[in-house]
Amino acid sequence: MSTRVRFAPSPTGLLHVGGARTALFNWLYARHAKGVFVLRVEDTDEARNSQEAIDVIFSGLKWLGLDWDEGPQKGGDYGPYFQSQRKEIYLRYAQRLLDAKLAYDDKGAIRFKLPKKIVRVPDLICGAVHFDLSAEPDLTIVRPDGSFIFHLVNVVDDIEMKITHVIRGEDHLSNTPKHLALFEALGAAPPLYAHIPLILNRDGSKMSKRDEGAAVGDYAAKGFAPEAVRNYLCFLGWSPKDDREILLMDEVVALFELSNVHRHNARFDMDKLQWMNGQYLARMTLDRFVELGRPVLEKNGLVSAQTDPVYLRAALETVKEKVKLFTDLPIWMAYFFKDAFPMDADAAEKSLKKPGALDCLRDLRTRLERTSPWNAAQLEADLKSLAAEKKVKAGEFIHPCRVACSGRSIGPGLYQMLEVLGRARVLDRLDRASGATTGGMER
RNA sequence: GACCCCAUUGUCUAGCGGUUAGGACAUCACCCUUUCACGGUGAAAGCACGGGUUCGAAUCCCGUUGGGGUCGCCA
């Protein structure tokens, strides 16, 4: 029988990183076992349902590259994949329990009689865990208004959808003996269980909606690349057991085993995610960098449909291995697109107000007027020969020039930056900074 | 409170009876360098505690402490 796993989120309005990690582990296991990854929406709580909340789940999973084989938008032989559309099925199962006297009416609600016994829960990650159900109150499975409760629908769907492995958060471990009892009462063989550890905040507290990093939907806006977030999530509760940190998904799929998933919770470390994101930005193709970076610059009004794509691409290339977040792009690159770019006060103080700096800029301006061809190598050669002639260190020209042209003391390699900026912009900015012309430079 | 899970540097982890306890992020030096990153070298930082078992425990057992989870007509 082929492996079938499912991710069964409830539309709460956000996709929690813990949930995303659960989806990721299900996806990894399905791909590893060459099985099927099912997406099922647990929307039995009608008060909380909304199309927006459901879309958040879809877009979050897609952003992370977690494609499902069966489910909403995809179809499959075991649908529908929204629990709100499966009421007849649940009713049928509830009736079976009633008929078998394994459930009963209680003030309009239906309750399942939990067996008074010790139930052994075999878990692929935690090992066998025993629970004594004898003191547990019976399980409500249908409300007086006829709506169904999680425990029933979850079990019924896992039966109906022929789920073979349930990979879910450890917060469900205590529910599992009850679910096992339900499987038994319904005469169905239960799936194999794998309860994965939880993701906590950096300080060890429970991660809730409002905590930093909790919502997958926020990562794009925060400047992360999806491949970096996905890579980071793999390492929360799992490791390849060697020293690698950056792994291709194909490699993780090949290595991923449930038996290697940790039993202890992990804490979310934003610093490490940022480092990993920087690694991904530096290593990704320039095409991908442009694809993800352009929208950020557009959103900040620096780039529009009219922007020369060749220039944009060249400009992005200069900072690709420097920035760690896409959200850093506007501050790193404004001067490429605006002549009235911000001037960093400290940088100006240090480099432009320095005695002799303005003379250097004038001399450099004269030299660069004739630079040909206008490329990084020639720019470097001309600047250095000028410095040699004047018998000063190249830095005397480099630092004021950088600040004059970009308004910042940090940035891309100077010559590459000048090449991309082009002769006209560079000469104009050198003039403005040296006082040869009065410009509209922003403070 | 009851029940369940867990415990290696600040964080993520390797380790699965004998290791100078390894790697990564973060921190601090130094090197590289036109800046900032990257990269390189090095430093500081860990087996929660107490009992066992054993010739020998980070590793196995028990307890304590600490953290997390579950005890809904939420999912």
C-alpha cells in the first residue's frame, strides 16, 4: 500500500510556523516515501471560516513550495477535502456508533464511550506511550446543533482518505489514545503515528500568533526568500547528522526519516534564519534575485514599469552578495534610482568634510571625464593612477567618491558601482559634492 | 493539580559505554579588503542536579529540578 500522509490545518487566519513545519515534514516524508501528500481543510468550526483564512493556508504552503497531490484546487479520489462538505459522511459514522451502543445522546449532544482501559500508543518518534483512559470523561463527538467535533471528523477522514501515517504536532499526543479508541470502535485499522516536537519562542515560551516569526505570511514582507525559510525549518527538529547547514530540498527528501526526528522541542532563532537567508541570497541565481528583489524596490517607489530592466539587473547584482534581507534593498540601492538620494550625515562628515577631500573629488572628476571604456577595470586603473600621480593613497579618492555617489559609507565594490551608475550620474554627483554645482541633494 | 513528552555552550545540533565533547548561528579578537558583507584563523561558552549500573558514563536505570503539552459541546 502506498504511503499517504496529510496536513490538516484549520483556517485560523494565519499559517503558523509550527503548522508550516508540520506540513513540511509531511511533505518531506511523502516525497521520501514516494507517497501522496493530502491537504485537508478542517473547517468544522463554521464561525471561524472565511475564504481569506483558507487562502492564507494555500498561499503559505505554495510560498514554501509545499505542493500537495490531493486536496483543494487539486482534486483526488477521496474528496471533498473540506470538512464542511463532508457532513453526510460524519453523520453515517456517528450513527454507526450510536447503533452499536458505543455512543449515546447527552442533552442533544452525542458522546463516544471511551473504553475504561490503558491504551498503548505506538509512536514512530516517541516510542510506545501508555495512557490510562479509565478516568477520562466520554468524548463529545457531535454538538446539539448537529455540528461535528474535531476528534470524530479527524478519525473518520483519516479512515476515509486511507491515511497511512499521521505526522502531527506533539500537542496531539494526548489525544491519540482517544483517537485509537475511535478507530477500534469503528473497526478500522489506525494509521501509524509520528508526533513531532513543537517550535517555541527563542526564550522557550510557547509561540503564539503575535510572536515574532509566528506567521508564515509575514516572511515575504520581512524580506526572506522562501527557500531559505524552508531550509531553516527543516533543521528545527531534524538534522542530516553531518555538518551541512545549507541543503537542497532533494537532499533533504533523500535523507529524511521519521525515526531521525527529534523528541525535544526546538526554539526559533531569527538570527540564524537571517544568516541563512543571506547565504541563499548570495548563492541564488541573479534571475531569482531580480525576481524576488524587484517587487520590494517597486513597493518603495524606486522602480517602476519604466525602469530599464538591464540597469535594474546590473544594479541588483552589485548588492546581491551584500544584503541579508530583501527589505534591506531600498536603503542599499536608492541612489541607483534617485538623484535626490539620502546623504548619511556621519559618512559625509567623515569623508567629504575631510581636508582635501573636495580637491580629490575635483581631480577625480577631471580624470573620469576621459575614462574609456567606462567599466570597473578601467575605472580602477584610472583612479589608482591618479592617486599615484598625486602621491596619496587610493583611499583618499575612494571614500569621498563613494559617499558623493551613493550617500553611504557602505555599499558595493566602488568600481562596480560606478560602472553601473554610468558616467553622467557619477560626474554629476562628483560635481555636486565638490561644490562645483549646487545640486538637489537630499540631506 | 492529574496524566504525557522532553533535557549537550545563549540558540540549532553531532554524539548513541572509552572523544582533547565536533559543527553552525550569535558574541569577541585578528587576517583579507576601497567600505560593508563574504571568506579565513583564533577565543570565550555546554553534557541541569543527585543517586545508581559498570573497570569506565553526555550516552543505560531511578529520582529531583526545569521546560513543554493535554485534560472543551476549539482544532
